Amino acid sequence: MKKQLKEEAASHCELKSYSMNSGTQVSTTVLGPEQKMPDENASGDHGVSVSLGAINPACSNSSIPQSPGAHTEEPFTTYFDEKIAIPEEKPSCFSFRKLWAFTGPGFLMSIVDPGNIECDLQSGALAGFKLLWVVLFSTIMGLLLQSLAARLGVVTGLHLAEVCHRQYPRIPRILLWLMVELAIIGVDMQEVIGSAIAINLLSVGRIPLWGGVLITIADTLLFLFLDKYGLRKLEAFFGFLITIMALTFGYEYVTVKPSQTQVLQGMFLPSCSGCRTPQIIQAVAIMGAVITPHNIYLHSALVKSRQVDRANKQEVQEANKYFFIDSCIALFVSLIINIFVISVFAEAFFEKTNQQVVAVCKNSSSAHTHLFPDDNSTLTVDIYKGGVVLGCYFGPAALYIWAVGILAAGQSSTMTGTYSGQFVMEGFLNLKWSRFARVSLTRSIAIIPALLIAVFQDVEHLTGMNDFLNVLQSLQLPFALIPILTFTSLRPVMSEFANGLGWRIIGGIVVLVVCSINMYFVVVYVQGLGHVVLYVVAAVVSVVYLSFVFYLGWQCFIALGMSFLDCGHTYHLGLTVQPELYLLNTMDAESLVSR
């Protein structure tokens, strides 16, 4: 009976809008489940005097019409076919059974990918223990963002890309989609590079780098194979890969035995004395490596895999609580892995010279001595050379265990990238692609440049691409951070689950810090270019980039309560208002559900 009443509520929700000028409530037509919404142009794409819409949890299900022009045919399965049931228990503060049911999405979004590993080892070798506090800060900031992403998905029943599609005007949302797709392709390229290097190391060079790149095509088949067995099996596989990473990099940590005092000082005493441009750029790269933008979009979608009655306030609060705990545990494990890698290279290779490394590698009869010039220049490492120097100093076991950890990181990141890509494409463009088509496209784009470099260049150029991609991830961060903070701060969208004053202040500070760091990096990068043509091109791209970040930030600060920035517009935020996100009649629906 209750299920029937819920369906009745969902099919008779009255849409309402509010005039920003008069503050009066205006009722619109009552929609049944099969009625179509007005055309986008008719709904006032740019300049209607209504506020942003909210999704009433009681009415937020598949019967709500999608973006204008969508068909009313059988919905495309963009997600897992079955939802995971939450065990019913007596009300209590905490339940391990419920925590176990909600555990999983946090681990999928907290994956440590090969680009992250390379950024960690370079931070240790370049700055010692000085940047450990940046990793800690980035992890805490990531927890803030991921909790917002999970809350958006639980409360609204839509993931971040879907909300962006419904709220932003056409041009900004297309630009936003392109930026997120660029981040996803970058992560996929890092997975290809990392896996190829790991395969080369494990095969003692018998499999060339280009062969390792081609082998990564099998990732697609592995992903599609696991996907058929359901989400919980996939989550278990991710748990297995994370365990491998923790054990392998933990082994390196125990073997090297870094100074625990320096580790703690680096984490909890923020400073970077003597740091110059390379160290600052490395700090920027850490933020992009730890907080991968596409995973914020992914997490807001993954939480929809749990069976939560959004018409029930208590269930929504409970889901938010357990997803937050899940994120805390997952990001803590990720933090430990990052600390392992940074500390190992800070202890063993900080301020080491190439001459010292060559001498040790010759004594250990390493076949990779030729990788390092025999001079007094400071040692530079990447995920390939990192494994080699570990083998020279601590034995072959350290090299092979390192390679196994890199391979596990690569395999895990390819799956999260694939899911993120699917949700982002379908959310922003309402474009329905099969998972196989989606994986084939992104993997082709990722493999081609990596394969060309592997064939015609050497491993240094291949890993050099990793450095560029890490910084690219950081530059893409505002395109996930700003939208998630914007929409979770809007009471019309989130109802009583909107960000409070404390969250808004913290979120606003995070936005300012991240955007300021990225602006500084853009200026430094442009100034470092020696060629006039490159300088002009980079300057133009930088202006476009900063202008778009400024636009999104402007909208965000209005959402945070700075209404004076609205410049006298009669419409709230200047965002596109879509009918399915108008304020729904909560009282009518809830009365039907509780009848």
C-alpha cells in the first residue's frame, strides 16, 4: 500500500516557482508521469525570474521528466541494474551491518592512480618531507568535497553532471563537460603509462614499453567482465587492489625505515623553507593528484547504488552519515599509501646525486645503470627510475614489489575513469552510450599518444607526460569543486540538507585557495615559456581558462549568500532553470506518502 501511495505522490507532484521580484508563489500545471515538460526555449533558458529548482525527495525518481527534448521511451540503464538493499534494524546511533551495506563507493573514488604515485615519489625526492602537510591538507579537502558529492546524490537522486546539465546555460555546461572529459582522458593516459612501465619492470625489459601499452587494451575486457557480476563484486575487487597497494608500498616503507620524527613534522608543521618554483609546482601537482576532479562526479553517482527512500528524512540522514564514514575510511587508507611513497623517497633519495646512484647500481650489478648520468647533478626520478633505484639500494624484491603496486594502481584507476566518463557524458549531454563504446573511445584517445611516445621516444618522455598530466589534473580541479559547492549550498536544491554557514565559509575558503594556487601556477607557467608563439598561445588559453573559472566562482559565491554579486539580475544566479528542478510541492507529496 505504501509503495502505491509513493507512486501516486510521484505522479501528482505540483511544480511551483517563485518570483524573485515579488516573492509570491506561482503554481504551474500538475504533471503526470507521462506528460512532457515545456521546450527549453519556452522555459526561459536565459533570464526567467524564478529561483533555482529543488528536487523533492518524494518526487525525485525516474518518472520526473529529463532534460528538454528527452524521449519518454524506456529509460536507458546508465547505472547498475540492481540496487543494494540496506538492512532494516531498530533505530540506533550506529550499526556495523548498515555501515557494511554502505561501504564501497568511497573506495572506488579514493583510488591511488599511477600519476598520484609518481607525484608522491617526486615530492619526496625533490622536497624531502616538506610537502607531507600538503598531502594531508589535500586529503582533508578531498573529504569535504566527497562528502558534498555524496550528499548531493543521496538528497536529490541526481549526480553532479545531471544537475549541471539542468542548471547551467548551454555554453558553460558544454565547456564544463569538455574540461571534465579532458581530466578523465588524462587519468586514463596515466593508467596506460603506469601499467606499461609496471609490465616492463616485471618482465625484466622483455616486454617493451609499446608492448605494455598495447597490453593495457585488455583492461577494457577485464572491466566489462567484472561489471557483469554486479557492483558488490566490483567493489570487492577494488578492495583487493587497494590491499595490494597498501602491502606493496608498506613493504617499501618498512624496508627503507624513514625517520618517524621527520614524517610527523612534515605532516603537522606546515612549512617549505628553501622551496622554489619546482617545489611549488610539485605542491600544486599533489592537489590535482590527490583530489582527482572526475572522482567527485563519480562519487555523486555511486551513492545512487544504495536503496535509500529519499522521502524519508531519517533514511537520508542515515545514508549521509554512513557514506561520510565510508569516505573517511577510504581516504585514510589513501593518505597512508601516499605517506608511504613520499616518505620512502624522502628518506632514501632526497638530495642524492646521480653519481651516488650510479655507484650503488654498479655494485648491485643492476642492468639499469645507464639510465642515470654519471655526474653530480641532483637525482630526478619517476615511477620507472623509482623502481630501479629501489632495486639498486634495497634489492630486486623492492623493485618487483614496487612494480606490482604500480600495476594494481593502474588497474584500479582505469575502472573508475570508465565509470566517471560514462556518468559525465550521459549527465552533461544526455547521450546514451554502451559501456563498451565508452571504454573503447576513451582508451583509444589515451593509448594513441602514449603508444607514439613509447615507440618513437624513450621512457623519460613517457614519464614526462605523467608530470604534465598531474598538473593538468590540478588545473581541472575548479571545474568539480565549484559546481559541487554551488549546488549543495542552494536550499532550493538541497532543501534542509543544504550547506550551513560553517560549510559555506569553509567551502568558500577552499575555492579561494585552490583558484589562487591555480592562477599562480598559470602565471608561473606562462612566464617560463621561452618562445614568443608559445607565450602568446599560452596567454590566450590562460585568459580563457581564468575567465571561465571566474564565471563559475561568481555563481558559486552568489550561492554562498553573497547576493550583492548578482549585479541586479532578476533571476537567481543567472543559471538555466529547468522545469524538473523547480520547487516541487512537498506538502502534497509527503501527505500522500504518510497517509
